[in-house]
Amino acid sequence: MSNAIFLQCLEGERLVVNSLYHRILLDQRHHDPAILDFEEIVCRQFGSWSMGLIHSAPDNQALFLKYAAGPQFDPYEMRPNTLRAFFSELVGNARWLS
């Protein structure tokens, strides 16, 4: 995403998500993975998606900064409800995705 940070929203059955998260932990391409939010959901927001990518190009900076807690986009500083709002905007604006 921005600043070499990759932010993922994992959805699905608890055992499947847990298994996937453990694979991420073991994957050496991932550094310092952290759970920023955890909640049970009623329905998926990203059910038909595999993966989306938002480049940190200047055109997208307004989206990042809209939800940033400071002058740079840092999801580690974001509250869970802010992260949820960020992901909801992504779903509503597929134009952000490449």
C-alpha cells in the first residue's frame, strides 16, 4: 500500500481465516505481521475478490490521508472503526483498485 505496508482484510470461516493467517506468519515475504482488527461479521465485503492493490501514486494520496491518524498513512495507528471505514470506501470505489 503506502510506505511498503501491505494491508489485508481476511474474511471467511474462522478456521479458514486462522489457517490463512498462520500461513502468512510462516511466509518469509511478510515482515512483522499484526492483527489490527478482529471481529465477527454478518456478511463478507470482499466475497468476490481475491486481492486488490492500491498504488501509492499521487492520485491516491487523498484516499490514504483521508483515513490517516497523522500526516502519513499508517494503519498501525488507525482505530479499528477507521480501518473498517477505509475498507468500506474501497469496496464502494473500485476505481481505486488496479
